[in-house]
Amino acid sequence: MNALSVLCTLASDDQFLPGAYARNLLIAIDSLQYEEPIILPSTLKASKKWQLNDPSHSNYKEYWLKVYPNPADHYFIVEYRTIKSEEQSMNLSITLDDLNGHEIMKYLPYRNFDQFVITTENLAEGMYFIELKKDNKSINQVKLIIRK
């Protein structure tokens, strides 16, 4: 067996380091054609991007609030939707409160549905509550844990 056939045999094993080294040597001496693998993004790892004219958002029957990832490390995402018949002048708010009920952050929605990202760099580790409120009355609440 010559060196080239040994390298080809090693290169066929793609589970261990000798196979990777053998493939690199064969590529370097132009004995193997290298094709860059194409990795497509997974649609299972992200939520759907909401479009303003998406017909699936046309008739909400209830209020909805979702927070993820939970527990959060560096950031978390808040998604919400409200009843479509609410007027644009609706008195809605989304708040982030600590365990003692102190308001840490407040977001005033201007659409019936949206999502936004909040960084945790200025928040301490611990438990928080995210609330969707209408006229300062809680409609929906989610418990959030931050771990750094």
C-alpha cells in the first residue's frame, strides 16, 4: 500500500481526527476535491417574524404574553398580542417587576402585537415578573428567572 492509498483510507473515516488530517493532506496535494458544506439555518430555533399585514394576526380573541428563553442569561424576548378590536389609544403597558413589586422597566405598546429583546446586563440574578397591563390592571403575568 502506498502513502496515497493510506491517506485515502484514513480520509474516508470522518468521525476521528486522523480522517480530518488525511483529508487536509489530500486537498493540499490536489488529490481530493474539497466542497464547502452549506449549512442552512434551522427554522425550528427561532420564532416567526411577525409582519404587520399578516392575516393570522387579524382577529385576536384574548391577550397573550410570552417570555423566552426562561431562565434567561444575557437577554430575553417578550412577545405579546392584544385584542384586535382595541383602539390604538389603548392604555396598555408591559412592566418588569422585581419580587418586591418594584417596577424596574416599562414598555408602552403602540401595536396590537410585537416582540422585543431586553438585555439582562443591568439586571441582577433572580426572579422577576413580566406583566401585561390594561388600565394598570394585570391581564397576564409571566415569571422570569435570570441566571448569569
